[in-house]
Amino acid sequence: MIIEKKIDPILHRQKCHACGYYTIYEAIPTGDTATDTCTYCGHQVQLNWYSDLRAAIKSNEKWFKDMAAVVPELDQLKNRGDHILLD
Ligand SMILES: [Zn+2]
């Protein structure tokens, strides 16, 4: 009997290099790696689960927190498909 550990997808904010928007990314674990997908354009990247992902989220969140003080719109990125274009 195989018991699969169910892990919920992780939603996090990130600048997407494919579409150029600041968007919500959704990380879905698949074994030792995770597929991180732009919820706006569908661009996918593979990350090591969970170390790479954790580092990426940590540095992104710090950046977003700092930037949200200047650009409050960034705090509105919350749901799948949300996207903001900044210069
Ligand atoms: Zn994208």
C-alpha cells in the first residue's frame, strides 16, 4: 500500500520572465522537484523541492515587501491570474 503525502500547492509572488508581469506563481511538488507555474501566462520552471523554492520565495517576498512601500499595487497580487506590469 502506497501512502501519498498530499502537499498543497504553494502560491507566491514573483516576476515572470516569460510574460514580464509581476504575477502569482503556483508551485506544485512532484517528488524531489516542484513545478513552478506562472498563473497568468502558464510559463513553467522546475525547482528543487523544497530548498530552492524556499530560497526563491524568501528573496522574492523580501523584494516585494520593500517595493510595496513604493508601489502599493504589488500588495494586491493575491489570487491566481493576478498580474501587474511595472516599468
Ligand atoms: Zn508569466
